[in-house]
Amino acid sequence: MYEKIINEIKANLGQNNDLNRKYLSSQIDRYKDHPYSKEIIREISRMMWDCLTDEEKEEFIEISDRENPIIDILNEISGDIEMGDYETSLNKLKRFMNNFPGMFEDDKVSEYHSFTNPLEELIFMKYVGAEKQIRYIPDNKPLLDLYYIYGFLLFENQEFDEAEENLKKALQINPVSARIILELSEIYKMHTHSFNKFIIYTSDALKYAYYPQDMARCYRNLGYYYIEENQFDVATALLKYSMEYEMSIKAYTELQYIESKGHDINMTLNEAISILEDKNIQIGVNPFVLKTLEELSKEYEENKLYNQALYFYDLLYGITHDEKTLNKIDEIKEKVNN
């Protein structure tokens, strides 16, 4: 039904954009009460955009950039967050969200996503996939950051239900964001009767992660779980292995706790890896993520898109510390600077 209506509207468009806009406006009014009204009107709006001249599009974009309440509120609270004043940040954001109408919400036809980089999009297509037509949220409408930061601040204020609601909105926009999944895992660690969701979400984050800090946090989360399960050897292995990615005071504190319980925490890296393998716990970065990072780095380099290549080689080096990758980074930097 939806596709038939859209195809019929498109078939009636001609070469005169002024007439096309008038016709499209009439179709908005015609279908405003249709069961698929939201989806039809959104598609008509896209057609109307195509009817604008380049000058009109540029003018619209300039106005949109100037009048951008999402970016404005995020800029306004960024200083408070950096100073650790979460209460002020949360109060400002609550006032904003109370009047925020929402935008780029999924409908019966389309789903709206935003990814940090092409790697995340490829991870999404591999492990999640789209059920509807994918639409991309414009970069100048950072909805993901809005919901993530709001969820984080609500969590810090122990408003767990509201935090979960907003973090899930962020996760719907980017279902493979390790940082969002890990933030949700903290709610399920503190605010549920069992650790089931905590483990499931941590495992998902580990599958998608490509930042060393996220990798380390995943292993610390799993270490916490195995401490609670009184499996101290596994917990020790996880905490030791986490420090391959980040030397964290949290890991040291947990290890000291294990030692205070009378358990030996002296363990080599190979011993730790052997224990994790016995538990079928992912060792290191997901092979698909690693391979995709390597392919993207090489592809951008071969196409002489050196800034993009450097970005992905830096990510690759961050999780591998491979000397060849470091040499490649230095080689490309030399090309860029010459």
C-alpha cells in the first residue's frame, strides 16, 4: 500500500519544480489521515527537498546550522560536565527534554541510524542488520549524543528507569555502540535482581568493541561477575587480561580484594589467556572487527585518502600495538606533511 502510493506520487511529478512543490503540498494534505501518514509525509518531504534549487538547499542548511537546539544544549552543558557538575547539567537537560518534540524516529517503513564511522556500520550489517529501509540521521543533529548524555546523567543521579529509557533510545540509533551498551550494563549490574542482562550486554559490547578502553571495561565487568560467583581464578585472569588494554585502578582494586580473600593473584598472561579460553570468553578484539579495520585502513590508503587511512590505522594500532602498523602510520604522516 505504502509503496504503491509513493510510486503513484512520483509518477505524477514533472520537470517544473514549482508545480511539483505545489502538487506535493496537496498530497501531504490528501494523506494526512492515512494509516501510513507519517511514512508518506516523510517521503513527500524528501521529494520536496529534491525540488529545491542548490541555492535554496544551501540557505536551508545555513538556517538549520544556525538554529540547532540540540547542538546548543550539548555545548551549554559540556562545561558543567567537564567540571563534574552533573546536577546542573542534568537540570538543564531535563528542561530541554521536557519540550523536545523528538525527531528521526523509526516508522513502519524506515529506521534511523547514526554511526561514528564506516566500521560501525559494517559491524551493524554483520551482526544486527536492518529490518526496514535505513535512513541516516544528519551529522548536525546529534541525537545519539543527546540521548546518551541524558541517560548517563540520569544514571549518575540514580534515576535508573529514566536512564535505561534514554540509553535504549541511543542504542536504537546505534545498536553496536560499545559505550552505550556498557552504560546500560551498569544499570543492570546495580538495578536488577540477577546479573543475566549485565553479562549479556557486556558480552555484546565485547563483540563490537574496538577502543582499548572499551575492551578493558568489558573484561573488568566480566571480572566483577566472576568475583560475585566466587570464581576467583577466572576473575583474576579477566582483570589481568584487562590491563593489556588499560592500566586501571579499578582492576588493581578488584585484584587486591581477591587477594584479601586469601587467593593468589600471581598469574602470567599466558595462564590468564588459558583460563579465559577454557571459559569460552572472547580473547582480544573480535576477529571480524580486526579484519574489517585492516581492510578499511588499506582501502583508504590505496585510494590516497590519507586522513581517513590514518584514522583507521590509529584505531588498529590502539588495539594491536603492532610495530608494522606504527611504521605505516609514520609513513602516511610523512606523505601528508610533504
